[in-house]
Amino acid sequence: MARSRVSVQERVGVVGLDLSLRNAAAVYIPPEWEPGDWHVPYIVVHHESVPADDHRGRVERSIDIAEKLAQWVSHTTPRTRVFVEDYAYGAGQARAHEVAETIGLVKAQLFRLSPDCLAIPLNQSTVRKYLLGKLPKKDRGAAVAAALKKAGAPWEQSDIGDAFVVANYGRTEVGLPGLVLG
């Protein structure tokens, strides 16, 4: 994937999205951020489980997540690039199609609020490998959470950490340095 580089005058902030159905999260990293500074704005949109047969409830949850995240992103800065963790849809997640639908709704809502604000998918393994240097064969999410905690990240919720890791790698996509722990 070709990286779009930006000049110093055009530096942009980066938002990383972790779109789960129970705790969707977004983290904003401003252009002047220094790796290791954990004081970054974030939001978590929490939802309780919705029964499988509550089709209306499931749609309403996805719409609510999309609206809240897009509204929050629209208030970060006019010069923001948004990146979203691209899920492995064939990995056997029971509700992977709902996550995909929610990603589509977030993208549409972001575009509606700001046509220049597109959510670019990033490969989950790529963003984690950038942070850690090398990925373990198992429990990659736990390895990322442990590395962030060891580095001083204050978040107890893995969803915020996952959104941070996406934003961290997103910075490299716009020509800015990211945090590397491995």
C-alpha cells in the first residue's frame, strides 16, 4: 500500500478505531505527539449484549456506535486521518458480519459529516507487529496489552489500547513517527 506523505505544514492528527460491538473505542493522536505520551483523547462507546433474535436492537446498537464515534471524530480537528482495524472476518468470530456492518456505518457517518474524512482499513497483524517488532504465535492481543501496560499506558480496557495501536501505526501512513516497543 502506498503511503501518503505530508509536509510539516500539512501535518494531520490521526484517529484509530477499534470497532467491537460491546466496547467500540477511538483514540486521537495529535500531530505534535511524542511517542510515549499517554495523554491522548479517547472515547469508548459501551453497549450491553443484545440477544441474537433482537434484530432491531442489533441494528440500533450499530447505528448508535457509528453516530457516537463519527461525532467524536468530527470534533478532533479538521485535519484528521482515520484508520480502522480491519478484522479477519473468516476467523470464526460469531458476529463478524455485524462488525463489518458497523464499520460500514462508521465510514458512511464519517463521510456524511466530512467528505474528506475516510476510514482507512489497516491489517491487525501489521499494526501489532509495528508496535512489538515481532508477534507471538498465540495471544497477540494479550501481548500488545502487556507491552502497552509495561510502557506506562494507563488504560485498563484493551479496546482503548487496540484503538491506540491502530492510530499509532496510522501515523506512519501519514509520514509521522509512531511508538515502537519491540
